[in-house]
Amino acid sequence: MTNERKQTVAVVGAGVIGASIAFEMQRRGFQVTLIDKGEPGRGTSYGNMASIALDFAAGSGPATWKKIPRWLIDAEGPVWLRPSYAPKILPWFLRFLAAGRPSRLRRIEDAGMSLTRRALGDFRIMLSAIGAPDLMTEEGCLAVYETEAEFSADHGHIELMQRYGFNFEILNSGAIRDYEPELSPSIAKAVLLPDNKSIRDPYQLVVNLADAAQAAGARFVPGVVRNIERKSAGNAVVLLEDGGRIEVNSVILAAGVHTRELAAKLGEPIPLETERGYHTQIMKPGISMRYSVIWPHRAFMVTPTAGGIRVGGNVELAGLDAPPDFRRPRLLVRHAQRALPGLKIEEATEWMGHRPALPDTIPIISPSSKMPGIWYATGHGHLGLTLSATTAQLIADMVMGREPTVDMIPFRINRY
């Protein structure tokens, strides 16, 4: 594209998905306007667990169904539903269960893996393009199990990695501490995931992406998007709450869970919920970790990132408006100290964010089914960071009229 013929694009949402798209679109010759109510990277992307997690596993399925009743009544379980929110989330939850039928589950896994297979390569390309390859570590992740029973209960995940050809190595107790000496001797088994890398600072990543996009000519506009209108000439107008109007050729909606309000106004409601996640960032942990550690049975993760050690995970279903319940991250810290006995909690801060979750656990990466020139990139759940570079590549290809190398049918907005 020449400067005289540049196509204009508005990207709504400056988290890791939106910032990645803005950078990629600007790099490909579009004139990009990135819009967010806050500074880039200060939303949900600020507090993610800094993990490039390639081992996609669908959220539902028969194995999960059996665990749900126990999870919902267990105050220390990996999923916590606030009773007052139960009636509102029921339709989403029924769709979540339906997505786990064996006839659908394999298709969902195939779709998810079609993205994660290329995620690491796309991420390396993106980091190189913004001049920050060192933002990603070359260490992997250790999934840990305190008992053989815990390991056996995770056999479905192991089988999935085998089926799709992902690298992993099963470690017995004697070898585990050769990889991560800080782990407790009570950890009986571990699985090394060498390709599940970590980001040294996920907030800094988004800042770097937004800065690189602006250095290439993009502009950042602070504001809340109220609605989007389509003009007869084919352009779209982004309407801001302060009365501002931004006219562009195309609009990409990447505002996380807040995308659902805009989608509803455009006449295509989507079942997008918030899975509230918590973290504790510890700046004086008293230990040094080489690998990130995930404990599947207790659904939490510990990652060396942002200048310290971050403990996070779990799911709280309580909507957008309920105040945080910081009993959740404190519980996760106690679990983390069980796995890492030397972990100290000094100079620690607590945080809560909203993961945008769809009931079939795969994102929407799609043109609008109602309005030409409108595109969606949302619903990445726990994999927003992982799939950010890949989503940017796919959206850019589709906006440019190129055929993506991935079958995009499973990710269409009107699949529900």
C-alpha cells in the first residue's frame, strides 16, 4: 500500500490481542488507530501468568463434568461460583456442558490445536519485529503432581499431547529437583513441557507492541467506544462516549469481555463471560526459579516474571461488577508454598482481572456476520497471551483478503 492509498483501521482494545493486531496491521501498511479507555496493557493483560501455553485442552468434557459438582461446593476448589451470579450464568454454563459432548469435543480440540501449533513460531516473529526477542525466556514449564493418583487423573491431558505431537517428558521424583531445586520433595511426578515458554514481563510486552505500532505511524486514542455505525459509502464510524467520531474503513473489536456489549449493539450477541482470575506478585520471594510451575490438580501456576514471582490461576464466576474476593489469591499462595516450601511472601501485591471466556473454550476470530468491515478477535480465555501473535496474523490476512493457513470456520462469530 502507498501512503496515498492506505486503508484505515480502528482496533478497539489495547490489551495483548489488540496491541498485537495494531502492530501487525500497521506493519502491513494500514493506518491504524488503537482505542482503549485506559493505557495499553493496563487491563487483563497486565496480570496474566506470562505463559505461552501450547498444550491446549478444551475446558469441558466428561472428565470435567464429573468434577464440577465437587468444585462448586469446595471453598478451595479451582472453580468458585458466587451463588448470586448463578441464575445469570446458567445459559452460558449449559452451553459449556454441551460443548463437552464427545462428538464436539474432538472438533474443538482440533481447532484449538490448529492455533497453538503455530503460536510459538508466530510469537518469535512478533518479538523479533518489535526488537524484543529477549522478552521471552527459553525455559519451559513443569506440571507437577503430588501423588500418582493426581498424575493418573491428568491422563487425558497427556494423551492429548501425544495425539497432537507435542514435546513433553515425564519426570519421576528423583529427577524433578534437578530441573527445579526449589520444589518440595513431596512432589512425586512432573511433566516437563519444554515449549511452554514464559514472558519476562507481560505488561512490558503490550507497551512495547503499542510503542512499536505508534513508531510505525499508528495513533493511540484514549476513550470508551459507545457504538459503531456503518456509512453508506462503506466506511465505519466509531462513536466514543465523549462525542468523538473516528471514521475508518474497518474496525477490529478486541476489547476482551467488553466486546460482548458492542457485539450486541451490532445485532450479533455472543455468549462471552468473564472468568475472573487472580494473582499475587511477590517481589521478594526468597527463592529463584528457573522454570514456571503449574499444578493441574489445584489449578494454579507460579511464574518468575515482572521482576519477581507471580502466583495465580483459578476461576471465579461472579460477573464484571462484583468486588474482588482476595481470599482466592491467598489460597493459591498457600498452595504454592506447599509446592515451593522456601517461598516467602514479602513485598507482595494482589490483582484481579477478567478473562474473556466462551463456552466452547476457543476464541472468535472472525468477520462480522451482520456488518461488512467489522471483525472480531475475542474470547481467548486463558490463552490470550499465547494466541496473540497468531490472532494478529490471521486477522490481518482476512482483512487483506488473503486466505489464512488455518481453517477459520470453527472460530466464526455465528457458530452459536
